[in-house]
Amino acid sequence: MMHWIIMPVILPAMLAPLIGFVMRHDITLARVASVVGTVVLLAIAIGLTAMAADGETHVYRLGDWPAPFGIVLVLDRLSALMVLLTSALALMVLIHAIATGWDARGRHFHALFQFQLMGICGAFLTGDVFNLFVFFEVLLIASYGLMIHSGGRDRMRAGLQYVVMNLAGSTLFLFALGTVYGATGTLNIADLAVRIPEIPADEAALVRVAAMLLLIVFAVKAALFPVQFWLPATYANAPAPVAALFAIMTKVGAYAILRIHTTAFGPGIPGTEGLAGTWLFPAAIVTIALGAFGVLGARRLMPLIAFSVVGSMGTLMVAIAVFTPAASAAALYYMIHSTFAAACLFLIADLVVTRRGSDSLSAVPATVQNGLFAALFFAAAIAMVGMPPLSGFLGKLLLLDALRDPDLMVWAWSAILVGSLLTIVGFARAGSMLFWKSTATPAPETGAPVSEDGAMAQATPAQIAPTMALLAALAGLAIFAGPIFTYLEDTSAQLFDRAGYVAAVLTPGEES
């Protein structure tokens, strides 16, 4: 039996309580266990990606119960890709948190971190909507704790807003699940793909309500207009390594829209065809605008990066809203890029803000390693805004190429290009204030203050390594764009192969 498919869920689920109850008073032991577990998770993710590369849909049936009666996990190219992206990002974030000492500011960082990975990986692998809700709750509960890690009034206030917003989303998710089950009698994604087309279009009103409720829930997770307002305050006030890990959180919402509204409610299904795209596309356009103007008007570094995440999600959702294989392949490339770029910016911001003492975009005396931090910041900013030679340029080029439909082209191209221009201006202004004008600001006569924790000390190689690794990943995405995009085209084609997905999940097989 193939048990590797469930390992990305089981491994962090077993490791988290072990760290929380046994190692919480020994930070060194907790660090070792967390790093080893994350490295093993990355190795498993690489193996699952290699397994899924054959184009088959692999199914894990818990208790050997056949779908749709039992719980199933489904591994295809898309779910394997997302698990790999999560585990690679998690390792970089974890190394940064340990190297900078963020993990030592609370006893339960590593336990919550592992629970977070369990929820994210489970959400990518699950084969039914109810368990998607369960894994959403797992990752959200863990994220609540990580959000307020190390405390602080502003952090607690932003955490409360985050909790309230996501509790409202979870409540709506339950309503959506009840509506889906009432209309179809199932919550298995493959079974939904079979039953929904059998409902006549003139009798599918309840199905359309369910589809819209789910779309709203996933839009909340993806920070899409008009429910994007929770993200800037949350990401700007979260500990920087946590904000970097949260770069994958919004992608969970995007993945859910892509998976469920393609397979169950997507193209070719009477009654719901085109429903999601009709609402997603204008919402994504407005989200791009909000993100761009937020970057342009930001007066602090962390909110500036947070608003750039909002804009990148709008750019991503513009392509997803089209629901075609070509646009989805471009969206997947941009999804990988934007995840690494956002995380890289948050980690760089942590190094800079720690030494400046504030994230205010104002001229203060230059910090140690000002030139190094400037180079890292502008490299990550170039990637984020979509300028050559890094992957952001190719990602946006692929999106523009996929959005050449005359009905979409004017709005999509204008939003992406104008949004990119405003974002470039915002990052250029921030970078010049942080690194260029600071060199012309004289230091106090008493010398630069050195805090007890060594805030003005030079960054160690271990602190810089995760940022460099993320920049290397962005460069690798650009250098190997050809083979990577070919794989993503195959991934998109498999996603739109509804019949293949249904046959793999609902037909009893040997994998269990």
C-alpha cells in the first residue's frame, strides 16, 4: 500500500504535540526536531512530486473505504506542486526564525509551526470539501498562535481582527457545506463533479448558491476584494518569519478556487459554468488597484510589503478567473514566483527593521551592512514588481499572453501594467528612503545605539542564507522557465481533465 501520500499530514501532526509537550522547555531540542521534521517533509514532497510526474492521479483511501463514502487524499501534479512549494518555503522560514531568535520569544513556536504545515498540506491533498474545512481550521488555529507570537499591543489588535474575520469565514464555510450537501447529497469533489451536471440548469439554483458561498469563503482566504482588508494589518504586524510563511496562506484560497470551481462547478457544467469567473474577474481587477495604491501610499515598510501581496493576489486571480488551461498554467507559474518573492521581502524587512529599530520609511542613519541589505531589497523588489531579469517579469509576461481575449484584454492588461508601474514607484521610493537617503543622514554624536540583543550587530551567514536561497529560487524560476512551464502546462491540463480525476477517485483501486 502507498502510504507516502498521507505522510505530509501525519509527520507534522505527530511532531507538533511531541515538541509542544516534551520539548517546550528545551529550545535547542525543539529546534533540532522542527528542522529535521521540515527537512524530512521536504524530502517527502520531492518524492511525491516525482511520483505525480507520471500524470496519474494517485488516491489514498483511509481505512480502505471507497469514495465517496470514505475519506480520500488525492495526489496529482497540482497537489504535489503545492506541497513541495509549502515545504520548501517552510524550511527557509524556519532557518531564518532560528537564526534571528524569533522562535525563542515564545515556548510554542515550533509546535504551532508544525501544526500550520499539517493544515496547509492537508488542504492541498484532501479530496473532499468537508475535510478541506477541517484542514482550514487546523491551519487557522495554528496561525492565530503564530500571529500573536511574542505579543505586543499592535500585534494583539491585528490578531483579533484576523481571528474575527476568519471565524466569520469559517461560519460561512459551514453554511456553504450544508447547502452543497443539501443540493447534491455529497461533499466528495469527484462525486460532486458527477452529480452536479446531472441536475437540470433550471433546477440548479441551490447549487449556484452553494458555489457562490464557497467562492466567497475562498475569496476571504485569498484576500480578494471586497474581503481583502484583513491582510495588510495582519501581515504588517505579524512576526516577520510568520508573515513570510503566511505568503502560502493566501495561495490556499487560490488553490481551493482553482480546484473546486474547475472540477465541480467549472467549464462545461450546466447551471454553474462561468459563474465564478463572472465575479472573480472584476474583483481581481479592483484588488490589483487596491494593492498598487496601498504600496504607493505606504509610510511603513511592513505594510508596503503587505499591500504588494494584495496586489500580487489580484494579479494571480485575474488569470485564475478565466478558467482555461493556458491561463491556469500561467497562474501557477506566477503563484510559485509570488510566494517566494513575498516571503523574501518579509525576511529582508526583518533584517532591516531589526537594525533600524522601526519600519518607518524615513531617513535615519545608515545601519551596518547597508549596501548588502540594499542589494537584497532591490533584488527582491525587482522580482515582486515584475521587472527583468527575475521570474516576476516572465510571470507577468505569461499572464498577459494568456489574457489576450478581446473581452478581457483591455481590463486585464491595463490593471496589470498600471498596477506594476505604481508598485515600482512605491518600492523605488521606499528603497531610496531606506538605503540611499540614510547614507546622507548623520549619525548621533553618541554613536549608533546597540541594543541588548545585538540589534546593530552584523547579520550572520545563517540569517542571510534563507533570503539568498529564496532569491536563488526566483533566479532559478527564470533560468529554467522553459521546462518548469512545460510541467505547469501538463499540471493545468490534468486539472481540467475532469473525467480522469473522477475515474481515479471513484473507481476502487489498489492504493489505500
